[in-house]
Amino acid sequence: MPSDRPSAPSRAPLAIGAGVLAAAVLLGWASYTATKPEGSGAGTSAASAAETRPRSALESVARRDADDPLAVGRHDAPVVLVEYADFQCGYCGVFARDTEPELVRRYVEDGTLRIEFRNFPIFGEESEAAARAAWAAGRQGRFWEFHAAAYAEDAAGEGFTADRLRALAEEAGVADLDRFARDMDGDKARGAVARDRAEGYKLGVASTPSFLVNGYPVSGAQPLAVFADEVEEAARAAKDRG
């Protein structure tokens, strides 16, 4: 989904190594091309250039933190999919509803895949608030339930006011709503969201959703088959490396 970069985050530090920089340029270009839906609502991919892209230069972006509430799957899974997303992004919702559950069923449950979510709010104050709310829900172990509620098809267009975010947290089963509100407005939430967003800008992310599959960029809410091919290829490559 296309977006214009806000001026302040665009000044995120760019001190990265030459190998990562090359991959970052590719990610930025691939993300930039994912500006229009095709058929099922997917963004345009850069698959035609896949053979020339390094597959592992950005693998270190995966955090593999076993205690990360914004991740699902084994921390030592051979394949890690990192997603940069905004809760107001329609195509992010398409991925969350139509593709991600099947990836979980096929690959997360058998230990092949880990999915790590990165908050990348780019559509204003309500996007920022939703990102902090999702992080706060994660503090009580309900990030993915909040994620599902926020991306539900009937939730689109309702916005993310303070009352709406509290209602989503309640729907997600967050036990302590007062703590949720404090966490959402706290410095730790702001810092966590800022970290994710700065990471995305540093790598050249220019639209949402944007993904890395073991360091290989995929842009837009592509069909399930695209992600399945990437996960399986990455798993084979990881196996070959031993």
C-alpha cells in the first residue's frame, strides 16, 4: 500500500554495512513498486528480479527473541518472516485475514516458520496509537488476539480512537484494561514502536505491508502461493547450509 514518508522518521540513521545496504536498496525498490492492487488485492511484486537478489544479507534483521510477544513460532525456526505493517493499512489487513493464518497452519505449526511483526505506523496519529496499543496488548500476552481484532474485515474504517482501542483490547481478552491504557501511553511503548519504525526506514521500507523472508524482500499482500514458495525455498536453502 503506497505511502509518503513523514519527514522526521526519514532521517533515521543509515550507518549499515555495504552488504546490508545493497539488500536495503533492493527492499526499498521492491517496496516502492508495491503501490497498486492486482486481482486479489495484492501489491505488485518484484519477482522478476528474484534471481539477482541476495537471499541472506538481511537475515540478521530477525530478532529471534524467544520472549517476543509480537512473534509466533519457534525462535530457532529455519525460516523467519519479518513483516512491517500499519494497522490502518488495508492490504495489511488482507494479508492478516487471508494469508497469515494459512502460513501459520502450514509452516509455523510444523516448526518451519517464525513470523515477527514490526509496527510501522505511517498513516498519522491513529496509526501510531494503534501500534502502541498492540504493543501494550502484547505485554499481557494478547498481541495476536488484538492483531486479529484490529484487522478484522468489519473493523476497517472505524479508526483507532482511545475508546476504540480500549474496546479492541477488551475484545482481544486483555485482562487488565487500566494497565493496558497505562502501557499504551508509556515511554516503553513509544520506544518500542520507534525502534521498529526506525528499523524499517533504515532498510528502505517505503510502503506497507513489506516483508523479509530470511532476508529476501517481498512487497505487498501477495497471494498465498508467493509466500509459500518463498518459505519453502528459504527452508531448502537453510537445510543445504546445514
